[in-house]
Amino acid sequence: MPRIQRLSPSLISKIAAGEVIERPASVVKELLENALDAGSTRIEVELEQGGLDLIRVVDNGGGILADDLPLAFASHATSKLASAEDLFHIGTLGFRGEALASIGGVGQVTLQSRPADQASGAEITCQGGELSAIRAWNGAPGTRIEVRHLFFNTPVRRKFLRTAATELGRITEVFTRLALAHLGVHFTLRHKGKLVHDVPVSATLMDRIGLFFGKDVRDSLYPLQAEHGAIKLSGFIANPACERGNAQMQYVFVNGRWVRDRSLGHAVQQAYRGLLMSGRYAVAFLFLEVPTGLVDVNVHPTKAEVRFQDSQSFYRLVLHAVRSRLQGEDLTARLGVPQAVAARVEDPGNEATSPSGGTRPDQHPAYTGSAVPLARQASASSAPRITGPSPCIPAPWEIPDTNAASSATHPPPAPGSTQAAMASERFNALQLYNTYLAVETPEGLLVIDQHALHERILFEELRSRLRSGPLEAQRLLIPEPVEFPADQAALALESREPLIALGLGVEAFGGGTLLLTSYPAILGKRPPPAILRAVVDYLAVQDRVPDREHLLHDVLSLMACHAAVRAGDALTAEQMAALVARRDLATDTHHCPHGRPTSLLFSRHDLERQFGRI
């Protein structure tokens, strides 16, 4: 039986280093955070071989007294905590007192420092946990740390690191996060003597976003500000057209600390619901200022996660602030604004959707240099709203003529907006490829995706009706059996209550068979089992049964998709006019419920420029 024994200090330091120091980026993060906590206004980072051979961080902060240099490498030694009470009011980036101890355990470290009020400074070295004597150093005020040959004494760890280019990319991401969160600090990053980033002290948050992510992202941003009690939210969110294939460009900071928080990320995605296609993610830069007593940052070794005292309050603040800001913008897609290019969505009515990787309008050679900035005149208060139930449009041959709709029934659209320009007595539209409608407006040529627009209109009409009670259902004289795998049938039965509200009646029949007893009347002549299969397919890919609000939203969008006119359906002049006329009666007609743009505006300015008139 092995005996219990104490581990050696050297082994303890290596184990601790493994928890905090995973790769060169971890070292850079800890050293930059220490420099910021020291009050630095200028921080320089120099690297060799992606940080594997050298990491040098130089700052002009408060410095360290000569007698304290050995303590800087001692485990759990820090100047940032004095009592247990301080753990509940942490206002610094670093506080655990193990960063330098961990780095010194797996690297060859030289620490040189001089407080501004001292005539000279001092230096000390630490190699694999072994400290040298303190020596005099005549450098400038601040601190200079060099870390060479990281993991020199743990070759197995070094073997699992990636290439220098990959490690440099990870370091650059750490550098980016801290530079975004700490305005008023001059940051520089060099690799092999070449300047990678130079962020001047005068650079604003918008400037820094443009520097790190480019002009396209910077020009797509909307400023955001909100507060709830003592909690303040600020930052920028991007136009939905600036979406990405992952959530890496959703930056969330709490009191200057970058954090990963699934709840806040979910709030951002929910705010963009209906504006992004499935599998696409919004771009956002959000900064929360929170009283230190309301957040616990001491829940993760690398301080990448936090715990909020009332997480629901933070969720609601982010959700409502982002959603309200988006509702205040005219999100009509315009020539020159990058459009979403994503994989084909399961959209039965959208046979003409282009596959991923197609040429975007702004990438076509004919459109080079024709970028038109986003129009941002619309406001949330002036955006049109549906005021009550209105006739549904279940099939192309049943589209009613609503050109003469009473202005007393629906409020007028916002003056100067694209919707206002179209709210005329008659709409002369030209159908292209039995899929798109071309409409002349004072702003330019508006090209509409007939399926996407009709789907959005139906979705909002269904949602409006649902607020007044269950949707109208058509009962089947003879219930129709529909076969499913047993687990999928169970999911449908678990969601029976909200499905009934949508007009879908289901009952268990044994095994994986469900009896469809009723279906939404809006489906008209569509096969009744089709919508049920679509709903069950949707439920099957969820991690869990969605809450009622999300389930209703997604199923309504499926129903609207099945009931809308399809790509390839020929429309009469009256049907086209009726569809276009109804565009100004919906709230978010710039995107369908699946997140695809419903229209693209070629401004008159762009047309004239392309034809050489200006």
C-alpha cells in the first residue's frame, strides 16, 4: 500500500503552473494584467517564436520594492488582498498571488523593477523555481519581465504546444481583449522585432475595434448604452449583416475583465433572433460595470468565468438593451453592406437559396467602391407596428388586394424610411425568375425575395393572433397517424400544450406513432403531416425542450414558411401589389424569421454611379 507523503516544493510549483500556465498566451495574460493593476499607461510586449523562446513585458507602472522581489515569486503572495473580506470586493485583474510563482516554476524569468520614487531599482532571476540574489538595476521607473524558454524543465508540456504562428495568434487574442477593455493605455506588440500592433493611448474603443477587426466591422456598429440600478451596460453591437460562423467575436467584459458567460452570450443571440440564420452569430462588444459585491470573480483558476449574484437581471438587461437598439435601426440590406453567406437553411419554401460560398453583392467586381453606409434614421418609437389581427395569406392565389388598406387601421410608417416610400396607393412590381420582385422607390431599386417577405408578414400576423388566444385550427374528421422514432414522439407529447395553442393537436397512439387531430387553418392545402414533421425535427435537434416562448417563436416561423408563397410561384400583378403593400404593416420586414434578408436596396446614387452619371 503506497504511503501518503508530502510533495516537494518543486513538484508543487509545477502542478500549480499547470493550472494557470497552459501556454505562452497564459503568461502574457498574467503579466499584462499585473502591469495594468500597477497603474501602467504604456505597456510593451515583445515575443520570439510565438512566446516559446522569449516573452518580454515592459511597463511604466508603480514598480516593486527591492525587498519585495523574492515575495513576487512566492506562492499566494500578493499586494492586492489583505483580508478575507477583500475576496468579496475584488477590483483588480489579478489577485491570487500565484502567477509569477507558476511562471517561475516552468520558465527562466528575469524580473527588474523600480518604483518612481526610488533612485534606483533591483532585479532578481528565477529558474525553475530557484531564486537568485537581489541585484541593483538602473532602469527606468516601472517593471521589466523576461520569460525565456517556457516549459524548459517540463518537455512534455512543451511538446503539446502548437506552432509559433498558432501560439502568436493566441497571444494576439489576449492582447486584443485587454487593449479593448483598457482605454487610455498605450499597448504595443512585437514579434521577432516586427511591429504587430501599436495601439496609441488616444485610440477610442471604436478606433481599437477598427484596428483589430477592420473597417467593415467598425462601420457596421451601433453604440449601445443601458443601465439597471447600479449595473451599467455600454459598448457596440453590429448590424446583423456582419454576422460570423462562431461566437468568438462576442466580447463581454465585466469591470474590465474579459469573461466567458453562456447566459450573456445566449441573451445576445436571443436579441438577434429572427435576424440571423441558423448557425450564425452576432458581433458584439459589451462592457458591464458592476458593483464588486454583485459579482464573484474567484470561481475559475484563470479568472475567465464569473458568477453573478442575480444572473437573471444581467440576462434581461443585455437581452432588452440589444433588442431595443436593433429595433431602432433600419436594417434593410443595401448594396455594399456585407450580406450573410451561410449554409442552406432547412427552409421548404426557399428552393432558390444560394449555397454557402456564393459571391456576395459587395464582392462582385461590378460593385467595387460602391459601398453605401447604412441608413440609421429610423427610431424604435416611429417604427410601424401591427395593431391587431389581419387577414392571413395562406397561398399565392389567395393573396388579398390590400392596396387600399385604411391608414386608420395601421399607424403610418416612419417618415423618410424605405417603408414610408413604399406606402403609396399602388405598387407596380416586376417579378424576376418567379422569385424576386423589383420595385421602384424614391431611394432606389428595391429587390424583394417574395418568399422571405411573405414569410415575415405571416409570422408577425400569426404572432399577433396568438396573443389573443390559440390559432384557428382545422379538426381532422379522421385523425391521421404519423410515424416517428419513439424519442421524437415523446418530445412532441412533452410539448403538447404550446402545440395546441398553435393549432397542432397530437395524441399518443402507441410506440412512436402520433395521431394528428388538428392542424393550423393557415396551412390551407399543404399536407397536414408536413408541419408536424417539421416541428418534431426541430425539437429533435435541441439540447432540451425549449421554453414556451422560444418554442412558439420557432414553430410560428416554421408555419409561416410552409404557408408563404414559394420561390418559383408565379404571381399576378394584383398579388404582387398586395404583397408589397403589406410590407409596411410589419415590424421587422428587413429579415425573415430565419434571419435571411427579405430585400436588397440598390440606391439611386449607386445606379447612377455605375452608369457613369455621377
